[in-house]
Amino acid sequence: MAESTEVVIECRNLAVGYAPEEPVLEDVEIAIHRGEIAALLGGSGSGKSTLLKTLVGLLPPLGGDVRVLGERLYDLSDVGRAELLRRTGMLFQYGALFGSRSILDNVSLPLREHTSLPEPVIREMVRQKLALVGIEGLESRLPADVSGGQRKRVALARAAIMDPEIIFCDEPSAGLDPVVAAGLDRTLRRLQELFGMTMVAVTHELESIKTLADRVIMLASGRVQAIGTVAELSGREDLPEVYRFFHRIPPEPAGVSNSSLLASLGDGDQEGG
């Protein structure tokens, strides 16, 4: 885990959602330090993606405060917020690549939009980033001509092309088989180790966070339920929702305990011969 005490993302008394009368999350208090990988973890509908949208400037909070790289994100002008967010990168869930553009053009897009670097320099930077994520030599291909795992790595190269201080990842291993997903997790970890980037990854994949996360921020029932390492959270028997998630225990149906349900299933098997 990173040893830096510098806080680069901070939420205080944060409420997020799409309607003031129906917040998705309330009382969010988190501090993410420079150089660490933090995973926003939770089941479907827990608010992971909603919180991420607020952290990346897409969804104004319903209340409270968001600070990114020392700035109150939503107190900035649109121009100021855009300038701040150029110091970050975003890996979208499904890559968000332009299908009609080559991999070179997809990865180089931030450089062409936000810098005046000459074309030979841009091409060399793209080549280096593609090599860094393990897909050197694919510059001339279209996204449709490479595998799903390679498309995720193209999107990662684009997110990292401006050497951001923070990379936000929305379900980075979604849609990938376990072997390919594990390889992508190792690549993310390698980028963090090489460049000291801070990463925030939204996920519900336990195997992924075992490789990837320094700390986990567990969301459930509209709140941050716990923050800690995988080992710490998996042992929190005092927090039933957290413990059930880490041990893949389904919630009990109303009025039926897990033990009685298993017993009834066993009786049915015996009757069926």
C-alpha cells in the first residue's frame, strides 16, 4: 500500500443521486491518498457508479463537499473544472472507443485535443503507452479488429496517455474472462507502481480487488458501510451486509432462515429419489 499521507480525493458529508428527495448515497466520508488504489465495492444498485460520476465531475452532489487534487470540484467554473480534470484519466466500462478510428487515433485523442505536440512525438508516445499495457504494434488496427481484452488495454492506454495523477476505472474487468481480467488487473497495478498514479476502481469482483486494491470502500444500503483492506473487511462479522458480500452469502428470505431453507431443499431431494 502507498505510504503517502497526501489526500488527493476527499468527500465530506457527501450526498449523491439524481433527485434531492431520493439520494442514492448519504453521509459519504472518504479520503483517498496519493499513490493508492482504492476500490469502490458493492452489489448492484449500491451507488458505486453514481459516486464515481460525482468524483469525475459528471454529477453535481446533492449535498456536501468533493475535493480533487486539493480543489473543491464543484466550486470551480466549467473551465476550471475541465482544467483540473485534465490531470485525471478515465477508463470506461466498455472502453468507449471510436469504432471508425484506428487505435492510434483513439489513444492519441487527448494529446491532439489538449496539447500542441508535433505528430511524430504523439505517435511515439502512443507507441510507448501501448507497449506499456502489452499491446504494442496494433496502432493501425480498428477496435473491432482486436479482442475484448485488447480493447480494454487500448482504453487504458488512452486514459494514461497524458500521465494523469489519478485514473478512474469503471468496472475495468467487466465482460472479460477470469484469465484476461486478472492480466488487466496486473497491468493496472504495474502502472500504479511505475508512475505512482492514484486509482479509483468501481467493481463488484472480489477476485479483482484481491489483486488490485490497497483499500476497499464498501457501499450498501445508501451508506459507506466499511473501509479497509480485503482481509479486514472479509472478517467483519459485526457488519452483516459486508460479511455476506465478501463470503457470497445471499440474504435470507423474509421469515425463512438459511438453515431451514437448506433443510427443506434436502427433504425435496430425498423425496425425489
